[in-house]
Amino acid sequence: MTPQSEDFSAWYNEVVIKALLVDRGPVRGTMVIRPYGYRIWELIQADLDGRIKDAGHENACFPMFIPESYLKREAEHVEGFAPELAVVTHAGGKELEEPLIVRPTSETVIGEYMAKWIDSHRDLPLLLNQWANVVRWEMRPRMFLRTTEFLWQEGHTAHIDEADAMRETMWALDAYASLARELAAMPVIAGEKTPGERFAGAVRTYTIEGMMRDGRALQAGTSHYLGTNFAKAFEIQYQDAEGDLVLAHTTSWGMSTRMIGGVIMTHGDDKGLVLPPRLAPYQVVIVPIGRKDQGEETAAKAREVAATLKAAGIRVHVDDKRPQLSPGFKYNEWEMRGVPIRLELGPRDLEGGVVTLARRLATEVGQGKEQIPFDELPALLPKILDEFQAFLLNRAEAFQHEHTADIDTWDAFVTQVAQGWAQSFHCGRAECEDAIKAETAATPRCIPLNAPQETGTCVKCDLPSVYGKRVIFGKAY
Amino acid sequence: MTPQSEDFSAWYNEVVIKALLVDRGPVRGTMVIRPYGYRIWELIQADLDGRIKDAGHENACFPMFIPESYLKREAEHVEGFAPELAVVTHAGGKELEEPLIVRPTSETVIGEYMAKWIDSHRDLPLLLNQWANVVRWEMRPRMFLRTTEFLWQEGHTAHIDEADAMRETMWALDAYASLARELAAMPVIAGEKTPGERFAGAVRTYTIEGMMRDGRALQAGTSHYLGTNFAKAFEIQYQDAEGDLVLAHTTSWGMSTRMIGGVIMTHGDDKGLVLPPRLAPYQVVIVPIGRKDQGEETAAKAREVAATLKAAGIRVHVDDKRPQLSPGFKYNEWEMRGVPIRLELGPRDLEGGVVTLARRLATEVGQGKEQIPFDELPALLPKILDEFQAFLLNRAEAFQHEHTADIDTWDAFVTQVAQGWAQSFHCGRAECEDAIKAETAATPRCIPLNAPQETGTCVKCDLPSVYGKRVIFGKAY
């Protein structure tokens, strides 16, 4: 495998295929998510769906074909998405009277139904979510990060006023940040996007940004306060307590299969994937060792151990169906596929009533192989997995801190964004953002919510700063 | 609402909208599945996904855009689906070189990857499933039953030989039949389709057929043994133990949102929906009663009761946010929306430490309103819900038996299929099937697996029967 330090992109493209997460789709820019990759998505889904429902949202399903006329109703929105649209022109053997857009996102079609379903202030807030596939034609596709079709959830809510809609917008952002941290062991910076990076049609866009191991930023979830833009376009209005018709304030927010790319690039190393236990399809893999009869015995014991671990709530896999492969090959393969804990079980282990436990990142964790008695495993493994999860989060946090700095001069800025993030003052002018991007490929990732109030002069042009805070700049995926 | 006896179709179209299950989509033939309808789908999904995984299948996600050339590789398959396809011709602002088909089903694209992923007999069986949306352009759309876009799962598996593939085919059929019976309280007949009703590209198609309350049949899940048809078309082959290249045998099987239509038409009545508890979004609704201060007190108690029921694993909803509506209005609405159990909680109930329990189908169940002490509810309600679930299954079974008969003369056949199912001998000739359909609108639904071996003469043309069993004929959705 290409080392990360040599060519991070090449490393990524190789690891997603070799680890059996994904395969290239038949059409350029599409992907096949294989079971090992899809299981990670299911684990993200289960957690996020719980958060969404616990906060009072309900899932629904809107059609994926959107009449072209709907998209045109919100001018900024259609302008932003027009270059990326896929269009159905024929169906049922005929040319359609109106072309249908395959949804790139669903604000427009959901707006149409919000308008229909909302009459009174009593119908608000309307809290909807859907798990769906969406299509955005990508010029520079990349597995998980930018594919023409991807999976996501999209929350769409309508509220009585700005304050309530903003509470919702920030709730979603916080849910994404918590999920990233708790499940993906990915520390993220939550902040607001500058106007140039806003969602097409939004009043304010918020984001969580994670730092990948090449120092680049990955936008891993966004939450938008849409003001009354879509409410005006689709007549989403309600009768207030006085009987007056008032426009609703809407929000939308999404997290996608892109998150899987974030996990890979936050934790992976030159040996391959490193999966945080809470998102690992297999948290533990048991490799029984031994030829012929001995192989049968260790395999039987491995399955027995696996059953006790499964009962303890651990996702475990026994590698007992590939006698043609050597134990060493299997060890390497499971390391490459990012399994947190490997248990080796040979004839000598069996005799001693133990397994040999090996951790992914053994050197970094500072813990070599250990012999563990069978009966201690169900109690011990959850602890070891928790420790490993915490280790990954700490390591990623340390990495992010090391690669982030307050930067106030242009030369230092150029150096900093070549390997990480610069926290700098900015004048807020679009042409200045463009100049920075042209010279360094860095863009403003966000204005962090929790940054201190500070003012200064623009790192690029020396005009006074406008955001009242430093802005995080970095190269992005 | 239109009574079922007057116009069953009109009843259905009204109930799906009024019960807030679904709304008409913006494009003809599409639907918006509203939260109340989508929750039913989620409950079906959770159960079926568990069965699928427990049997060793893994979920994956294949692209929804299929190159036109893939579909053309299996001749029968493309012929069967050609009239229903939706086609993307433009994307990213350009006309595509090859038009893309929006998947009507995924045998072709999955076949392509099976071929890639299978090398050796050790790679078999390959057991895949995906939860997806598919598109089939419908001329006579009907909410849930036939919509241009619908949701389903599609299992796709590859096996070493016919015997193993047939075991899989029958496993899926049995899973569908069990789910229909256990979750949907829908007794179904499992059987094989006659050649004319086979899936395009299959060697054998199996189906579960439920009887709706108008006597028509609903195909509610199908399982196909595809032989080596797709293996040939996509070169799905493996090296056997002797090193020879051998074609795999494949299967596919699917259950869709159509199942929701089946639930509605199996149990609903002139008051509206009747939901089996295991698929009811709300198994119990509590309606607190009382004006002003008293209303506050009963609502608070209702929420407290709801919390104890939720803790007991019951899906419960408190109708406490609509003070502008009368209790009577709410009772009718929850009956119309099919909630199995309603708890009324007025000031007098509160004083007596009881709720008033009312069942959906009170007359049919033979059980009027009852006063139940608060503390007995968590233990009692699961029992009442189980009884209600069993009552629905029994009632549906009785209905199916009453409306099914062995029929050996043409006159009796015509009468029988006007109101139910005829079990008749058939000659197996396509032109005879066509004649039956032309005269009565009835089609062969299936050759039941568990029917006794019998022979006779064709109910239509008197030629000898060919299936070794009676065939079920009925009008179908």
C-alpha cells in the first residue's frame, strides 16, 4: 500500500478498495458500498436515528423525482445546484412533458408539502427527517467523499419564528458534533460558514469540520437556518394566535456516507484502516490456528469464545472458513481492515486456557501481545475496546492541536495551510477569499462557535477583520 | 368515508390519505410516505432486517443508475421491464453518452459485482441484501400498491448449485410468509407462480398471496430461483474443488412498501384503518379529557401513565396538544387511524384512579369499554394487544376460508372469483389463462405449496390438469 506520507490520496483510494469497504460503480463517480462499509453506515444510522427521534423528529419518505419547476422557485438554490443535476427525460417509453430532477437535496419537494400540511401555529414545529439517496453529478469523484449518488439523512423542519428555528439548527449541529466525537472518535470544530461557503438558499450555514491525517479539513455535517427563503418560495405559512398569516422559518441539516471517509482519514495509517470500536463492523476477530485436527479443535473453541463475547454485546467474527490462508496472512489482513482487537487461538493457547490478544496500533498504544484466560474475556474486552476508542479520540485531538495555529502573517499562513489549519483574521471580502484560495488552495472552513472574541487585521490584505473572531482556514476535501 | 361495500377502491384511496399514511406525490404515480405510514414501514424493516441478518445475509448498497447495456444482457429480463423504465439522459449539464436506467430491480448491476467478487467455491454462498428505492413507471398507479417509486428490500444470492439456491429461495419465501402472519396478522398462501406470472428472467417464481377484504389477492412478497440465467449473462462463475469453472446459481427476493397496502386492505373497515398492534405506530393512544384546570390535571396524569407504558415497551401517544378539538372528535379520528387501544382519562376517571379502555373493533371483539386501575395497565395492556393481534389474524383467516372454494365448473368459477378465490384445475396453457383473464379478470395467483396432490380437468377448457394440484385463481391487485 502506498504510504500516507508519499501520497495520501493514493493511500486512501487503495485502502477503501482493499479493505472491502467499497467498489467502483459501473458509472463514473458512483460507488458500490460493500457489506463491510455498509455496516459502518448502519452503525452511524442507528445512533443518529436515535438522536433524531429522541428529539421529537419523525421519519418520512419523499419522492426522489422532483419536477424541474420546483427547483426553480428558489433562485439561489437552483443556481447553486444546476451544474450538478441528473435529469430523467424519458419514462414508461415516452418523453416526459416536464423533465424530472433526481433530488440533489429535498428542500423544494418537502417545502411543497410543508405548505400543504401546515395551517395553524399549532402545527408547528414540524420536525421531519428522511434517510435517502441523493444525486449530485461530481466532476472530481472520490469514494465516500464525493460520489454522484450518496446516502444521507436530511432533516427538514418548520418553526414559528427565527429563535425556534435557530434552536433547531444548533440542535442538529450539536448532534453531529457529538456523534462525530462519541462514535467516530473524530474531534470536530463546530462553526458558521462564511457567506461564500453557505448552502444555496440558506441564511446561515453551520458545519462540523474534522482534521484528516494529511492536515486537510473534511466537512462532515451541515445545518442550515433557511430563514423564510423557502417559506416564501413555497408559501409555507401559518395562522398565528391572532388569526394572521405568517411565514414559517425553516431549517435543513444533513450527514452522509461522507462520514465514513472521515473515519478512514482520521484514524488510518500505513498498514490500512483503523476503526474506532463503536463503528467497527467487527470489534474483535478471532483467528484459530492449527493444522488439520488441531485446526478443528481451535476453531471449535474460537466459535465457543465468540458466542460468549456476542452475548456480552461485542461484535465478533471468527475467521475459520479459510483454511487455505496462513495465520500471518490473516493477521495482516485484519490489521489492514482496521479491526481493533485480534484474538489468536493456537493449540498452545488452547492447552493453557488462554487466547493471545493483539491490538491494532499496538506500538502507538504501547501494549504488546497479551495472554488472556478465556473466562476473563467477556468482562475485559469491553474495557479494552473503550480504552481503544478513547485512545483514538485523544490521538486525533492531539493531532488536530499540533496542526492548528493562530497565524497573523501571510508567509506563516502559506506554510501553515500546507500542513494544517490556520486560525486567522479575515476581512470578509469574497475577492480576498478567492485570492487566498488561488494562492494556497485553502478556504475558510468555519468561524468556530467557541472561539474567543477577537479583532485584528486580515491575514491576506490587512483590512480590519469582520467576524469578531479568528476564522479557521485550511485545504478541504 | 365511502363504505367498503359500495366502492372498495374509493374507500382505500380515502383511508390512506385521511389516516395520514401518505400523500399524493408531485409527479403522477408517486407518493409521499408521511410519518404515520413510514413508521409502519420501519417496523416491517426492523423485523425483516433481523430475519435476513440472522440467516447470514449482509446488507450492501448498489448504485441506482444502471447502464442501459447491463439490462440488455438478460433478454427476458429487459423485455419484461422495458415498458416501465425511467431513463436519465442528461447529467452535470451534458447529454450522457450512455443513457442510465433508474433501477427497476438490481439483478443486473448486482450480477456484475457478483462476477467480480466470486472466484472460488469458497466464496459461496454469497448472501447479499439491500434496502432501496426502485422505479417502475406505472400506468395505473395506486398508493402503496403500485407507485412509480417504491421502497423495498431486495435479496440477491449466489450458490454452488441448484439445491443450495432452492433452499435459499424457499427460506426467503418462508421469511415473508412468517412476517406476514406474525407482524401483519395477514394469513397468506405460499406457492409457485405459473409460467405466465414468473419474474422476467427467473426459472421459478414463488409468491405469498394475501386475501384483501374485497376478496381480491395481493401478491405481498416474491422469491425467485434464477437458475443460471443471470450467471450466464454476467459470467458469475466459480472454480470448484477440482479447479473447473462452473456457473453459479442465483436467487433474488423482495418485499416492498406494498405490504402496507396489504395491511390496510386485510383489516380495515368502514370506520377506517385497523392496525395490528405489532405494526401500529401507536399501539395505545391516551385522550385526556376536561376543560381548563381539569384538563391540565388529566393531561399530566395521562403523560405519567404514558411513561409507565413506554417503560413496559408499549408504543403510546398522548393526545394532549389539541385543546381546540372535542374528545369525541379525537375518538373518531384515532379509530379512523386504526389505533388498537384508546384510553380515555376524564376527571371522574382520575378521581377513581382508573382509565376507560376502548378497543378498536369493540363490537367484533365483543368487549365494550372497561375501567382499568392505573397500576394494572402496564401488565394488562401487552396481553390485550396480543389478544387483539390474534383476533385480527383469526378473523382474516376465517375470511379467507369463507371466500375460498374448490371449484370445478366454469359457472361456479365465474361466481367465485367475483368475490374470492377459486381452487381449480388448470391445463397450464397460456391462451387458456388469457381467456380466463379476459372473461373474469381473474389470474392464477399461485400453485400452493401445501395443497394436496390432485389431478382433474381444466376448469375452463376441460383438458387434463398439469400442475398436479389445484391452482388458486383470483382477481389481483
